[in-house]
Amino acid sequence: MKPEVGPAVFPDKRDYGAASMRKLIPKMTDLRKLILVIKGAGEMATAVAWRLYMANLQKILMLETDRPLAVRREVSFCEAVQDGHKTVEGVEAVRVGGLADTHRAWEQGKIAVAPDPRWHLLAGIGPDVVVDAILAKRNLGTRLSEAGLVIGLGPGFSAGQDVHLVVETNRGHNLGRIISAGQAEPNTGIPGVIGGYAEERVLRAPADGTFRARRSIGDQVSADDVVGFVQEQEVRTQIGGVLRGLIRTGTPVIRGLKIGDVDPRGRKSYCDTISDKARAIGGSVLEAVLRIYN
């Protein structure tokens, strides 16, 4: 029987540290039985799912939109929504249509990914852990009552109010810190520096319309290369390197949307491996789960 959590048990905004939560959540005799739901299946959500899976917490259901907007598609399980399956660093995820499909995927040792933007499957699956990894910079509706442990990634959540724990996602000294009271650092709007470049490495839509790709993830590019079009407007690179990420061709976009990423380090192997930042965040979520249930 799952413990009752949420406002009925935690009526005030307080510090949900491991010690206080352990008093309310029974210790699991077999952590492999934990059911984990991850909202989102993009780059960061995938790193979380991969880290949990590799720690033998493999009953994972990821909830995505019908048309995901992942840029780093080679390391995003949301590709399963369109293609039916996706493998990242040896771990396979498959598209599922409901609870029966989800349990079948688990029996086959695979992560389940459902196109379920309104999270209808949450109630039926009965999760022990919910991780909001959408990275919308605001809470889109996640609540304490959704599971015994609810974790939010990045800004937009308040530990002790709408989630139990928050994981810091901003690069720097506090990256990956687990916050048991309060919020993560605010969104800076500035991409992280890689190889000495920040905003220059990001490709953005020059207009509203539909994106059509001319180049592919893993391609070597030079400054001012055309990698695609939005309507008839060119999408050009500002720097040289390897095209580490690019949204799917045929995707509707709005002006200014991030649609690609050039890695100036130029190593093609980085395209299909989890980044240092994502791996750190995934590790922190694993730690948070173990703090409470181990």
C-alpha cells in the first residue's frame, strides 16, 4: 500500500529532507519494484531515465507530447513517439499506448514512452516516484499528491509546496544540488558555454513556419553553412563544429525557437552520448530516490 502524501500529510511549506520523509514513506524491501513516471522524454528526461534504469530501477514510464521538440534527438527517448523505439547508450525505449503496453514493455526490459501530454496514465499506473523533467521553467500542473516522492527539475518548482524535492539544473557550482526547501536558481536564458561559445552555438528559427532540414545530426559544419529552412528563410550556423542536435524535419516552429545546436569541439561521438550536465542531473535524481526509499 502506498503512503498517503500531499497536502493532507504535508499541509505546510516545510523542508522535506530525507529524514522527515522516511518517517512517512515505508522502506522498500526490493527497490526494483518501484514504479517511476517521468514527465517528458527529451534530453534531460532521458538522462534521468537512463541513470535510473542502469541502477536497476527499470519500471519507468515516460509521458510526452504527440509532437516532441527535442533538439538532441540522438539522446532523447521521445524519438520513440515518432519511430516506435529509440535506443540511447544501450538502453531501449518503446512507444506504448496504455497500461497493458507499459507492463509488456517492462517485462521485455524496456522503458515505456507514451504520447500522453495530459498525463492521463498517471492515476492508473500508481507511481511511487514522479519526476517532472519537462524543463518548461514553470510548473505545468505537477502536484505533491501524484506520488510518494515528487521531484521537479530546475526553476518553476518549490520544494515543500508543489514538489518534495527540486534538482538544480543551472550550470555552475550548484548543478545537480538536491533542494529540500525552496526553489532552484532562476532561468538565465543564456545557453551554457561549450568550447568558448554560448548563444553562438544555438540555431534558432528565423520565422514562424515549418522546418525543413538540409543537414543531419553528426555532420561537420563551418560558420555560415545552411543547415535548413523555415519556409524559405535559411537557417545558418554562426560557428563551425559538429551538428550535435537538430529538430525533426517537418516540425512546425515559431520564430526564435531553438531548433539546433553546433558543438565547436567537433567530436561526432558526443552526438549520441549523454552530456556531462544531463548525466549529473540524472545522478541527482537517482540519489534523491535512494535517499527516500533505500
